[in-house]
Amino acid sequence: MRAFVITAPGVGEVWDVPEPEAAAGQVVVDVERAGVCGTDAEFFSGEMSYLHTGQAAYPLRIGHEWCGRVSAVGPGVDEAWLGRRVAADTMLGCRSCRLCSSNRQHLCAERYEIGIRNGWPGALAEKLPVPVTALVELPPTVDVVAGALVEPAANALRAVRGADPGPGKRLLVIGPGTIGLLSAQIGQALGFSVTIAGTTDASLAFAASLGFSELLAGDAVRDAPGFDAVLDASNGSGVPSLAVDVVDPGGRVVFIGLSAQPSLLDSRSLALKDVTAVGVLSGSGGLTGVVELFAQGAVDPRPLVATTVGLDGVSEVLKGSRPAGAGPKLHVDPRIG
């Protein structure tokens, strides 16, 4: 089968590789759509931290946001899974440690991460092996575009839950990229009054095209206090401190964005304002909730996708090629070309 492989910083190729076989407890999925995200770009540039800690190495097969159809099942797997449309959790724990036993497999020290950590192959390929325990079934009302957005949206749902949604509460989302916009959409669906802050006219214009009218540019954030919660979905190293500055006393700040440099935060500000800080790693625990929101039509993530390319177009996407004025997300259909 064909698969996209990063062989060195800035070098990606489509290889012919052996098709996966379903081991015990696993299925094989025919990939119908996969997303490209910032983590994938960091692997392509060579900046991703796992490359420097030994948890990932070239050649590397990326892709952790995806959907597809089960085409084979391994020993011990119910054959009723055959033909089902699915997405899945990225985090695959050992299933025996204390964290895994308490449904926190995404924090397992020995975990695999699909297309990211410890060599589990990614979804920028025609087929993908996945443990059946990681799967979530997609209903007919969730198409392939939305299906491949389930994993990033699950991250966003966990972030919004961390902000403690409620009718009329004010949520400030900083960073109108994919996760920020999904968080804004989900926050609105769960009752928040949402404001979005960004640094570029283009990103804020796109947020406006989704129906968001409360928008803040640049330093205007500091002059707009009165938020029950602030969600940092940016990559700015100064944003965590800013989030604590502008949130109301007794409010909540949620950190899901990561900067390339350490983000400095004065813990005295947290204590003296009685602020709750929440960190979010992965969409684990959020996938089923997102599928329900998508299926009900409460959230439509599809406008975020700017374009869809085949495997042969992935390198240019990772180098930054994208349509002007379009959404932040880029998709790959391995069946193209």
C-alpha cells in the first residue's frame, strides 16, 4: 500500500509499504480521510520534542486525525466491526498500569500515540492498524470530513469542559486556529458566550465567517476584562500569563496550546485571584461526546477544512502551502492519485 513517510527534516516521500495485518485485539481500517496538524508540521521541520527524547525517529509515518472503515479484524475481535465507519483515540496505553486502570491511558508512560510516539504507524496511508478498544463508531450523519475532525474536536471538547461551561458564562478563546475555533464552536453549543482573540486580520475574518461577532485583535484583549474562563489555544509564550491577567477572580484558565519556548506564569497571580488552571493533553475521553455533537448538528466543523489533497500533495502542505482566505485545517484522502 502507499503511505506518506518523513525521512529527514523537510523531506517527505510516498513509499510502498506492507499492508498491516490485524493482530489480536486489533482491526485494520481503510483510511478515508486524515487531517494534517501542527504536530505533523513539527515532525516535518524536525522541531518536535519526541524526536529529541527518543520517543520518535525517522523514518516516520505521521497522521493521527482520521476516519475510515474497518476492513479486517484480528483474533478476539467481534466480526460485527467489519464494515463499520470509525474514528479513534490517538493515545494507546499499556492497559495494565495504574493510570490505564483508572481510564487515564493518555498519560501512560509506555503509551503509543498513533502516528506520533513509539513507532505506531500513522493514518497518512491507505490502511491503518488500530486496537479495537480505541475505536468510536461514526453514525451516517457524520461524513468523512467531520469524521476526520473528531480527534481534534475531542481535544477542544475536553478544553471547554475544563472551562466549566454554563448558560451566559463568558469564554475568551485565544488563538483562532483549528483547536481554538473548534473550542469556540463547542463552547457556544454548550452555553458559553464566546469571544475570540487573534493576531491576524485573516484569522479573525475567518472566525467572523463562522458567525462569531465578538472578536478581539492584538492588545485589545487587555482592555476587555470580564471573562469567566479563558482558553489558550495559541502558540504564544506570553499568552498563559495574559490569560490569568484577564480572567475574572475565581475564574478558570485552560491551557491546550503549546509554544516553542517556555511559557512563564507567576503562580502568585493564580493564588491571589483564586484562579483554577487546567491543562489538556489529547482528546481521550472526549470522542464520544464530539460524535454526538456532530451527529446532532450542534457543531459543524466542516467549514474549517481549506482543501483536501492526496498523499503526493502532503509535502507541499507541510511546507505551508494552503489556499488564501480559507480555513486552518488541511485534509488528505489517501485514495486520491
